[in-house]
Amino acid sequence: QVQLVESGGGLVQPGGSLRLSCAASGSIFSIKNMEWYRQRPGKERELVAAIRGGSVVYADSVKGRFTISTDNTKDTLYQQMNSLKPEDTAVYYCREVVITAPTMMQTQYWGPGTQVTVSS
């Protein structure tokens, strides 16, 4: 039932900005965690930012540059990325963790990803 679709990726020069969006459907927004991951070339997929239990967490590599946010009226997750560096080049993925009552079981869903390339 859950479907995620990312958008907003593209090519940008170092120091530039992009805003990623993740449109979510088929789940209850208020009882799920929303997260951004990325996979750099030749590296493992890694957590970038997350909203979990009302708290926000960022990877050390993006603190002060990236901002995760939501628009509950649209059930959409955003990631504003500023001061981009070549090291930020990656495929960025949206991840949703649905928490289901009464057992509080957690189920994860992934979007197909969007490419971000930072290059001069």
C-alpha cells in the first residue's frame, strides 16, 4: 500500500543548493518515521537525516548544511541541501518506517531514488 517517489535531484556546482522531495501515499503519516539515505559511488548506503519519534537526526557529514522537514498537509518529506560538496554526489533515497498497532511492528519502504551530482 505504501508508495514513495523522490524528486528534485540533478546536477549542481559545488556550493549550490537543491531541495529533494518525497511524496508518500498509503500510510498514516503520524505513526511512521521518515528518513533520507544516500549511496555514494562505491560505498554503502548511509543514513543522511531522519525524523524519528518527533526527533531529528543528521549524519555528521551534513550537519549545518542539510535540513529535513515535512509538509503534513501533503504527506511529503523534504530535504533542503545547501553548500553542496562533490562528496555529496550520490543516489538519494526516501525511507518510510510504518509502525503498526497493536504489536508496534515496524515495516520499511523505499523509494526508487534520485541522483544528485555535485561537480564543477
